[in-house]
Amino acid sequence: MISEKMKRLAENNSVIRAMFEEGQQMAKEFGAENVYDFSLGNPSVPAPAAVNEAICDILREEDSLAVHGYMSNVGYEDVRQTVAENLNRRFGTAFTSGNIIMTVGAAGGLNVILKTLLNPGDEVLTFAPYFTEYGNYVMNYDGTLIVVSPNTETFQPNLKEFREKITPKTKAVIVNNPNNPTGVVYSHETCLKMAEILREKQKEFGTSIYLISDEPYRELAYDGVEVPYLTKYYENTVVGYSWSKSLSLPGERIGYLVIPSELDDFELIYSAAGIATRVSGFVNAPSLLQKVVARCIDEKTDVAAYDRNREDLYNGLLDCGFQCIKPQGAFYLFVKAPRLDEKEFVQRAKKYHILLVPGSSFACPGYVRIAYCVSHDTIMNSLPHFKALAAEYGLN
């Protein structure tokens, strides 16, 4: 008999992944060009050519045993120094290699820091709508996820409720900026107020509350919008990053944690996080990919392609009569369903070969998520089908 934790997870397998699998089957039946699969945030823009070149150059130029061998659990020192210097140039920080831990993607990094911080029964707050796996990551370490209800007017965090839900048991807060699933960027004003509340509550309860900033979409921001760098707002901030979206490398599982020296119990936390990397079974982040991202630290993906999709899909859906906030970042639209039961809407969309993810998967029912990291042809070809779907609800 499997563990009770895994039994629950098996019974409630990811809706997003299930939708993706269904899309694969529909593509076989109707032809891939006739299926409009907006389920999975899988980048459609290729990795920069420099990435493939770096892989080949490293394998040709460097000693094979060194490239594929073990290193410190926290990663190669020169790679960590390269990451630190890049962040310092961009954000005016003062990190060193001793503030960086290379991780197996952002998900690996989140699990490492949560394993480091949480005792059974500790509470972790997050803002709905949120990436559904946060609940599973917290449960891995017997913590409790406390969800702050959504502010559906702007999808900025509901800070009034946030203040009310912080308790002496609150150990951490997870934020995702730019946000999956809304594409909203948390503003400078929001970040200032959030930091003020956290300092107030730390003082009130005599505890340390850690802000964990999950940032795989940081480089995907549009219209000149600036994504605040949260270590500059709040001292007890840990940043998790991944090159999955910024360099289109989701399958390579490479990212990092930033653990600033200003953190309460910094030395103990940094040391424990290195151990958590090992005992979690990762041992270390992939050696070859560490070297690759160091060489490609200033490379960027073609954000213009996502921006074009964003504009055309957003405007096309408005023309159909749908309602949604225009995203400022990431590659998702969060669309209000025409009826309260968004799962019924998702099922009806399948008649038109449109695959959407219900907002209840992100603790925000009544909405659906559309991942527009697809080809531009898919965007444009889907619009007549969205129009026909909208007509069923009398929207146009």
C-alpha cells in the first residue's frame, strides 16, 4: 500500500498535466493543427543559439571528468559568482557566491528552502490565484498552506486579509511575480506595503517570517513594466529562480536560490539549504547546465514573440466578449468564465478543440487560464473557435 500522502496526490493528479495529456490524444485524432492547446506553460520560443553552442564548446574544451563530476552541493563556486555579479549589475545588490545555491530548477529550489525552514505545523501563506504545486511542496514538509483569497478587481495581493492571516505559526510567505496564472506584476507599492506588514508582524510575534519570491517569469515582462526585486524591500527574503522560461529550458531543470546575508540566521540557513539539496536526493544541480547558464548569463529569449501572442489573443478575446485583466508579464491570460461554473465552460470549450485550465486549480474558481506560449498560428486560428464558443453564451 502506498503512503497516504502519495495516495491523495495520485487521486488528485494535476489538472494541468491531465489536460495536456488529453490534448496529445486530441491532436492524434483531429490533427495537431486543429487542436488549440493552451494548457501547459511550455515555452514555444527556442532557446538562444548560444545555449547549444555553449553545450558543444564545454564538451569540447573542458575536461570530461570535471564537467560531469560532483562539486559542492551548492554548486560550482565560479558559476555562483557569475550569477551573483549578474544580479548585482542589474539590481544594485551586493551578493557573492556565498549567497547563491544552484538548484534543480525553481521547483527544486522551493523544496530546498521549505525543507530548510519548516517544522511540522508551520504555516506558509500564499496569495490566490497561485501555482497549484505550492500546496504540495508545503505538504512535503508537513507544513500548512494558508491561502489569502483573491482580489479579482486587480489581482494584486489582498493585503488586508494577508495581515489578518499572519499568526505566530507563520514561517514563510510565497509570492510569484510575475504571477502564474494571471500575468499580473506585483507593483512597487504592493511590495512596500507587504514588507511593512511582515516587519510589523515579526515585531508583534517575536518571530522571523521569510518571504520566498518565486521568479521563473522575471524576464517575461512587457510594456516597460519593472518587476520589483524583493530583497531590496524586505530583509528576510529568499529568491528562487529558474532559466526554464527565460532561456526556454524547462526540461533541463536548472535554477538557483538567493539567500541574502541580511537574512535572520543567514549562516545556519545557507548551510542547512546546502544539506537539504543533498538529502532531498538532488545532491547538486546538473553540472553541465550550471556551466552552460554561466556562459549564457546575459542571453535572453525572444520576448517579442510572446508579446505578439499576448496582444493578439487579448484583443481577440475582448472582441469575442470575454473579460480579463491584460497581463503585464509571464505568458498567461486569466479569463473570467461566462458562468460561475468554469469547469463546465472548460468542458464546453473542448467541443471547439480548445483546451483551457479551470481557475479552481489555482484556488480562484470562475476563471480559466490560457497559456499563450504557443505558435502565433495557433493564436490566430483559435480565435474563430473562441468566437463560436462565446456565441453559445450570448457574448457576441
